[in-house]
Amino acid sequence: MAVEVVLSLPPCDDFHHHFRDGEVLANTVAHVARGFRRALAMPNLRPPVTTTAMALEYRERILACVPPEAEGFEPLMTLYLTDNTTPEEIHTAKESGKVVACKLYPAGATTNSDSGVTDLMLVQPALEAMAEVGLVLCIHGEVTTPETDIFEREATFVEDVLKPLVARNPTLTVVVEHMTTEEAVEFVEAAGPNVAGSITVQHLLYNRNALFKGGVRPHMYCLPVLKHERHRRALLAAATSGNPKFFAGTDSAPHERGRKECACGCAGVFSAHAAVELYAEAFSGAGALDKLEGFLCRHGADHYKLPRNEGPGKSLKKEAWKVPDSYDFGTGIVIPLRAGEDVAFKLV
């Protein structure tokens, strides 16, 4: 008996993705290209992608790994902002036609962020150039002061850093990436049309209890960290509201199993294998499947001033399938979100 298709989607966009580099690209590109037509490539490699030339070389490495069945997949490139990023580099990036954004990592905030910005005033000339040419500023919104509780770092950033930054740069297009708090949602809702926010699937489906269910769960550890249930509910309400200020950014961030299951494990949740299906679960649970298309296919493209994807997309059917315990990741393995458990929707 045929399983009924419950939703047909145009080609989708992921506006926050960690492809990694080297031999694992063959694995990561195949996963994201299965569900998305475009994905915004994060620049926090070693070394970080700080110049347009580096971004274009990285783009070619990604494209070389696109499988034949995903022909047409497009990586959208970003630059890693540092204290030394110049307005001239911003103009070069825009002229390339391939770089669409710059990423602001506060120094030390997350994986490979040691080269991040130490003082926002040092990058103010670059931010002004971005506003002038129309490059988007993507922000990892957490303070890194050691006295600030890890669960409060985003809310503190919104108040102490983000509000003044947006006030100083009123024409700069901003994305508050992987939002995790009610405070971030409220800021984005109240800000002007130049400010939007992306939301991951894990922050829609899980609260911080998932980190400690039956013991420490390293594969649920990401940054920003999962938060209190009230924050999850605020994120879900925002994502499913139909408000064009909110859109998908998976922040799929794979690490080899040994780098997660160790004394000091890396931050990152790998969700690319089932991101579209898991977003559908979240929206279905909220009774808002009709809002999923905007969140996955329209809102992000419009904010980035990119053309909406055209052509055949994907269909979702209500059919449970079990996520494998692991996936290949170069010569190692990566443990996916929902490993060994069922997902309620399936892409066809």
C-alpha cells in the first residue's frame, strides 16, 4: 500500500552548515545535498577561511564532492571575520559573486574560533563596507567571559553586544545564527527588517535535559548549548509562526566519534542526514506543517536577497524509519542525531 505524501516542498535552503574539509567532504556533502539545494558553508576551518581566494578554493573542493544525483547543489560561501579584515577584502568578496556573508565569531566562542574578533570596534570599518555592498553579517551570539554562566551567554550577548552593534549599523543585514533563547527571539522580532534569525532542529526538538538523559550525552552537546524548556517553546513558536524573520540553519557540525566521546569532547550535533525530516517533526508536532515551506524554502533566501530556488524539490511522507547508529566520516564514523531511533517523516 502506497504511503501518502503529506507535503511537497520546493528545493530547500540550509543557511548554516559545517561541511568540514578534506576526506570527510565526500560524506558531508552527500548528506546535505540529499535534503537541500543550497547550504551556507561556515568558514571556521583550520586555517579559517579569511579571504575571498580561500573561500573560492573551498567552494571548488565542496563542488568536487557533489554526487551525480544532487547535480545543481550550490554551496554559499562566507568569510571568517578577524580583527584584521579590511574593507578592501569585503569589496573583493562581494565582487566574486560567490561570497554572500561574513561570520562573526567572538574569539573562543566555539569550535575553531580562536582567530575570532576580540574587539568589535576593530571590525567596524569592515562592517560599514558590508552594509555598503550588501554582504550579510552572520553572528555567533555568545559572550565568552568566564564569569558568565554558559546558559546565559546568548542572552547576555543580545543585551550587551548585539543591540549596540545593530544600533551602530542600522543598514547592515544581520542574521542571529542558531538562536537558542527567548531573549534572542524577542530581539529579532522587535528589530528592523534587516535583522533575522536562524534556528537549528535540535533546539526546536530538545531542551537541556537531553544532555543528561541517563548519563552525559556527548552527541547532544553543541554551542550554543541546549537551553531550558521555556526557550525551546519560544523558538518553536517563532519558527512555526510564519514570520519571515525566522528560517532554517541546521548548524550540522559533525565530529569523528572519538572527538566527541572523550575527556574534553567537541561541540557539535550532526543533523544533516535527516534535517528536513526532523524539522517536519517539529512543525507537525506544533500543528504547523503548512508553515514549513516558508521556513525551509523562502524566508532565508529573501533575507539574503537571493533568488528563491526553482525546479523540482522534495516530498515528505509520514513513514517512520530508523536512523543508523553511525555514518561514515572519512576513515572514522560520526554519530548522528537520533542515532538508532525512529524519525516520523521520510523524504521521497
